[in-house]
Amino acid sequence: MDGGHSASEPVPSRHIITLDWYRIELLAALALSPCLDLEFGMPYDIKDQRVRYALPDGMPYDNPIGPFHHRTETLEGPGDLRLLANFRVRSILPPNDILHIGAGFTIPTGKTENKPLFPGDPGPLYVHQHIQFGTGTVDPLLRLGYRLQPDWWGIEFSAGAQIPLYENPRGYQGSAVIDFSIGPRFQLASGLSGGLYYAGIYQSRSYWDGRPDENSGYFQQAIIVRAHIRFSSSVMLVPIVMYTFDVQVMSGADVFQMDWFFGISLEVSPSINW
């Protein structure tokens, strides 16, 4: 991810930040019945940030106060834990169709930061951090999915939301995040299926003591290609490629770009006889 914003102290310049974000996540689910399970998600993030400064004409600038705001560094740590109850409806649907409804909440285990400096804030400069690993609050989670599979082809839709409802003890209220995807899914061979999806992610502004964070808020549009490679009834590999073709930011002063995202998951499901 690439981003940047303009600043006027000590001279007009641009803060240009590149962030490589790696996430490792353990997901575990406990099946309570054929249509109900409890899901637990534990993420661990590595965020590699590189920073440079430039004058309005594009020339490099050695910003003497830059390190107070942004630094070239690698940060890592756990994110917020997630707990979800997932309910799957089959009995009232066509034989191959699935309706999935999930609800739960986050547990604030990710590191949070103190309030950063805002333009015009009084007082001396101090070193602060913009990168958060969690919201510091218990946030409701919602998931909805539907797969229509009349034959070897089908249509798949999914949507989700995480909605922080209050400020954490540091005065920070995280962004609401809403995501969706829709597209065709194909059974390509025995044990192999794949899909092509249009996806969107909306992030609202986040707030510090009621003031909008100038670096928050965007709407991202992307194309996702996903495969499901089943090695046995209990083991499946799921590679994912996502290309972002448009990002609209909510602050006119900000520029925010994404390009390729890659992911892979290994799903292991011990057999349970009901």
C-alpha cells in the first residue's frame, strides 16, 4: 500500500509512505451441529513501513521533524481476536444452495496508540505512531453469505461488517469496515473449484476525541480470483489473488493506492459423525 499527505511544517512538503502488510491468521471452528459452529480467529500482523519526504516539485527533502510523525520501521504484533457464531441454512433451500449467517464480536488484544498530533495542535512535537494493531474496543461483527449452485456453476455472494460503537480509553474510535464480494463460482474438476469476484471494502473515518483522523476513510474496489483445491474430505488449500483497480479516499489531501494482494489458507476439517 502506498499513501501520502501534504504538510506545511517546517516547510511545505509531502510525507510519502509505503506499507507492506503481512498477516498470519489461525482460524479454528468448533462444530456444535451440522448447521452451527463457533469460530475463533487469531491474527498476527507484520507491517513494514518505508517513509520518504519530498518538496512540492518532487525533489527529495530531508525533513528535520519527519521522524516525529513517520519513520522507516517494521512493526509486528497480534491483532484483535474474533469470535463468531456461524449458522448455515440448507433445509428450506435447493439441494446445493447454502445461506450463511454469522454474528459475533472482537476482543481488544491488538496494540493501540496514543492520540497523534493534529495540524495546529499546541505544544511541543513528540514522537507518535499512526499504525494501530487493534481498535481497543469490543466491536460487533456480522457476516452474511449465499451460494446458489444449480449445477457445475453457481453464483456466490458474501458481505460483512465490523462496527466500533465507542471510544477506547485513549480516545480513539476505530473505523466501521464493510466488505462485500459477488461473482461466479465454477466446479472445474473433481476436488477443484474456483471463482471470480467483484469486491468492495468501505472504511469510514476513524476519530480521536471526536475529531476525524485525516488519514482514515476509503472505498476500495477490486477483482478477486479464488481457488479451492481439495486433497481429501478433510484437507483443502485455498489460494487467493486480489487486484485493486480503484481507491477513493475521504480526505481530499490524501493519496492512497493499493495494487496486488496474495493469500493462501490451509483448511483442515476433522470428520464428525452426527
